[in-house]
Amino acid sequence: QGQLVESGGGLVQPGESLNLSCVAYGFSATYDAYGWFRQAPGREREGVGCIWRSNGATSYADSVKGRFTISRDASKHTIYLQMSSLKPDDTAVYYCATHCDSDRVVYWGQGTQVTVAS
């Protein structure tokens, strides 16, 4: 059974940056894409962005476009979410997953808390 493990969350001030990592352990299958999602208290989970395995293409939610960057290191079985110019509205638990479409996700990570507050 595979497992996704996120790390890098924490408390930062508005305008600061934070980098999240998601390591994939023990997967026997490969997945077409990996996504980052987030869920804030009292709100529905939303997609943040996606990276496709075949060509490394990325896509982002409008709310984070230009501020967040997804990348990957296949040799380390890791995907990254670089977040800059963070806002209080970015406060949420961030999850990585084995697809960009939440309905097609097979595995979710356990989540890492990101809090943006002054």
C-alpha cells in the first residue's frame, strides 16, 4: 500500500513564503498526476494545483496563480508546493493526492497545517 506524507507546514506572517513537500512511499503503481488541495475550517476542500507526470505541466486555482508553484523531483518521489505572498485566506490544511480531480484520487496524504497570521 502506498502512502503520501506531507511536511513543511507552519505559522507564517502575511507576505511570507512557505514550502511544502509530499513524499510518495511504497507505491507499486504510477499515477498520471498529483494534486495539492486545501481545506480551511468551515469550508469545502478545494484544489490548489496539479502537476502531470508525463510532461510536468502544471495548473493552478485562480486564487493562488502567480503566488504558488508546484514542482517535482521524480528521483526523490516528491512533489513540492512553493507558496509565496501568503495571505490569511491561505490558512488551511494542505493535502497532496494522487490526482488533480478529487473524485479520482486513490490516495490522500495526512495533511499539513498552514497558518498565515500576523
